[in-house]
Amino acid sequence: MPSSDTIRSLREIADSDTFERLQKDVSSVRKDIASLADQIADTISHFGGAARRQARQGFTQAQANVNAAIDDASERGGAWLDAAQDTASSLEEALEDVIAHRPLATVGLALGLGFLIGVTWRR
């Protein structure tokens, strides 16, 4: 039968080996966790960059759409303004022609309109 010193020495060796293996395993797990944390950080960074690029592209597209709508509205407004100016010029020319060719009729018409406006204003 082994002596108690031998058993104690074997236990110490076993405990020492177990402790060293445990330390190695813990160290290995720590390295794995650090590596995993780095991989997660890289993945989040990659996805964050992709999301940021998509957001910028969406913003740029929306800005282009707004600019196109503003340009279109500006063109339409310009066309309407040109048409209104042309109509006003035509009306002005027509009135000048009528006044030049029929001055008495124009004065009579102006007096009649003035009278009607005055009558309706009193009521």
C-alpha cells in the first residue's frame, strides 16, 4: 500500500496538472471570446457602414427627386407666366386698337361701367 506522503504527492501532482490545464483552458476561452468580440465588432462596423451608405443613397435620391420636382414646377410656373404675359399684351393691344378706332364708344362704355359700379356700391 502506498504511503500517505506518496498519496499526497500524487494528489499535489494531479491538482497541479489539473490546475495548469484549467488555466490553459481558461486562457484559451478568453482568447476565443476576445476573437469573437473582434469579429462581432467588425461585423457591426461593416453593417453600420453599409447602412450609412444606404441612408446616404436614399437621401441623395430623395434630394434629386425634390430638385426635379422643383425644376418641373419652376418650368410650369414660367410657362404660365409667359402665357399670362402674352395674354395681357394681346389684351392691351386690343384695347389700344379699340380706343384708337372708337374713342367715343370707349368713353361711353367707361361711363356706363362707372355708373353700374357706383349703383352697386351704394347697395
